[in-house]
Amino acid sequence: MEVINVTRFMVPFLLVALSTSSFFLVKAQDVPEPVLDVSGNAVRTGVNYYILPAGQGNGGGLQVASIRNRTNPLVVSQHADESSIGGYLQFSPVNPNENIIGISTDLNVKFTSIHISDSSTVWRINTELIPQRYLVTVGGVEGNPGRETLSNWFSIDRYEDAYKLVYCPGVCETCRPFCGDIGILVEGSKRVLFVRSDQPVKVTFHKI
């Protein structure tokens, strides 16, 4: 009877199995952790959400407003009254094939409950309304990642028991953008979103 050396068959099989396992492990690690809404479900593209502050007594939802007698562009501001939920929005990740919003993923944010005749409702960073201040305004461009649209890309990161909005776009490898968390700048009676690093707004996401 011929004795078959199974070892020479097993070694290649083990190498293939290990390689396959490593491939799937790497692919799994590449998938970002999903952002969750208050119901524990993943935040998805093409779905409307309210962005509301976490906790009590921290103001209401988001809206657009004018400051310093300027109506173009309009700034993104927060209602001072926590009973006001503001306008709802949608998120669009840098990869148009993704349908779930991931942590620390470049994305566009746009109001879908608001129509402005002479402007888009896509968020962007503006440094002209108040010099040396990086305000969040509307009037941005959706998609087309790169140097020309650098000011239009935001991300969502974990912050304590909730989330924070961040401006630190990674859509241009040779660019060195100013980075920071999104906080609140009080401008007259308006609570304007702007880029800062010491006191981010802690936010939650509420699906309509």
C-alpha cells in the first residue's frame, strides 16, 4: 500500500487559509466604526437627521442665520432655546458608494429642510465674515473631493458619551488645512458654529 505524505498537502493549504484570514482581517479593519443615532442605529446617507446637543440646557438644534448685516453667506447657528429642534440635514461621505457614515470619515453636511434661492445649503468654512475666525456657513459644494473643495469637508468623532463635529479634511494629500473641533462663537444674539479646539459642541443625531 502506498503511504501518502499529507504534510506536503497541508502546508500549502494552511498558507492559503492564513492568507485568506489575513485578507479578511485587514478588510474588516479598514471599515470605520459607524456613527450611531440616539436609537443605536447607524447614521446613513440620504436620510434626514436633526443634530441636537447632548444633555439638558445646552441649547437647541441648528439653523441658518445672518450676522453683521450680511445675508450671503448665511452662517450655521444654534438655537438658544432647547425646545427648538432646528432644521434637518443629510450627510454624504467622501466615498459615494458608502451608505453608512463612519467615525472620522470625510463627509459633506447639508440642510435638506431649507431652501435658499441664491446659495446651496452645503456646509463650508468661511474666513471672510470675521477675519481670523473659521465660521461654518452654507454655500459649499457637495462631492468632488480635492484642493478646490477643501473647505467643504467635515467629519464626526466620538466625544465623551456622544459625538463632536470636526473640521480637518483629508481629501487633499498635499494640503495642510487648519484643523479643529466645531464649537460655538457668540456673535451678538447668534450662536455661530466655528472651528475651535478647546470646547467642542457635544452632539447627538436624531433620525426623522
